[in-house]
Amino acid sequence: MIQTRLYEYMVSYTPQTQWIEKSGIKLWLAFFFIELGAGMFFVASLLDYAPAMLVGLVLCAIVGGGLHLLYLGKPLRFWRMMLSSGWKTSWISRGLFFVVFFIAFGLIHFISIEQGDRFTPLLAAADLFAFLTVIYGGFAMNYVNGIPLWNTALLPILYVVSGFWGGAEATLGIIIGSGKAAAGGVMEEWIRLLLIGYILLIPVYLLSVSYTSATGQISVKYMMLTRWSPLFWIAVVVVGMAVPSMAVVNTLLGGPAHVSLILYFAMFSGLIGDLAMRYLILRCGLYSPLIPSSSTV
């Protein structure tokens, strides 16, 4: 198990703590709800399903956005990050732009369709910034060169797949509740494809990180073989992957009478697994030592 004392900082494998401990917990949850809400809006917009689009906007703006602003420490001054030149180098600043423009275009579009007006370019702009909002968290982490677990091109791809998968699951939950069976069938097909993509991406991502560097290998072992291993094997693999997969198989085979209950349980399990995986990626991110070290997990 890795234990870092003050005088060992950056000499041994050093866990990052700023984005996951204390106030950093807010950022973990902020990334999750921002991407879930944006993914939900994007998926719901393809079906032109306004209720789910509105829920996605609320999750992104109020829950995720609120947590993000609280993490910054001075919530009322966040606009300075947008007006300064920080957006040229900071993915956090760029992310604020993406979120603000997504919420603005998305809200205007929702109001317009509620009034019976439809303006396709407006929806296209909202979906574009929704996509950028989903992917920006992965790029913000990928930009950190000193943490091999983050510094991989597969991380933004993983976050896109998980963001749209979670958004599709949440949208399906609302559709089932509203009784729109036809739209639910289309959404189930999308969820199956995204679930397969997610299940394939996780091992590819971890293997890629392991073979990239010694620090990457230590980070993956830290995730899978130390005190965090129950969270990975139970919350991510069993709850987040196996349970939704069994629900998909059950649905394809016809399923029992109370299929909606099974789908709700599977959707909730998938969201829990995604949230746990995001926590582990943040928690198990280790800085490469500045001096060669023999420290192990």
C-alpha cells in the first residue's frame, strides 16, 4: 500500500489528492453530474423528448454546475476565468465556456419547442456544446502529464461513452415512467451498444495504461489489488457491468412480467458503477516520481 510522507513527495509514487479529497469530492461529483446531464440532453434531443432534455439541463446546470462552482472556492468569481486568457491553456476554463453555452442554447431551445417553435441550428449548437461538455472532463485530466493513469487518449473516449451511456439510461428511465414504449425500444438499442463499448473500453484502457509506464502499472495495481480493489471488482465490475449485462440478456430473452423494475435496477446499477469508476480514476492517479524509486504498491 502506498503511503507518502511529506519528505517523500514526488520521490516515491505520489497519489494526487487535490481532485478527490476534502473539497475535491465536489469536483468528482461535479464531473459526473455535468456529463450525465449533458449526455442526457444530447440523447433525448435525438428523440425530440423534451422532458428528459429539461432534466438533463437541470442536472448539468444546478447539480453539476453548482458543485463545480463550490469546488472553485469563490463561486461568484467564476466569470473571471472565462474573461481572462486562461481558456487558452486551461481545460477547466474551457469547460466553463462549454457548460455555459450548452445551458444557454439548450434552455433557449427547450423554451422555443414548448412554444411550438423549432429552430434546427439552435438545437445543433446546443448538441455541439453538450458533446463538448461531456468530453471536457476527460481532456482536463488527460492534460496532466505527470499522472499516466490520466495522460492517455483513451480517457476522453471512455468519458464520452460513459457520459452518453449514463445519459441514455437516465432518459430511458423517464421514458418508461411516462409510458412511451416506442421511444423506449430505440433507447434500449442505444444502451446495449454503449454498454458493450463501455465494457470493452475499461480493460483496454487499463491495459494501455499498464504498458505505457511503470507508474501506470503501479496505478492499475493500486486500483485492482489494494484496499480499493473491492470498489473496483464489486461496484464497477459486478454492479456496474455484470448487472446491466444480465438485464440486457433478460430483455432480449423476453423477460418476466415486471421488466420495468429490472430495467430501473439495471440503470441504477450502471450509474453507480460509472460513478465508482470515475472515483477510482481520480483516487488511483499517481504522480510519476522525479527520482527513480523502488516503491511498490
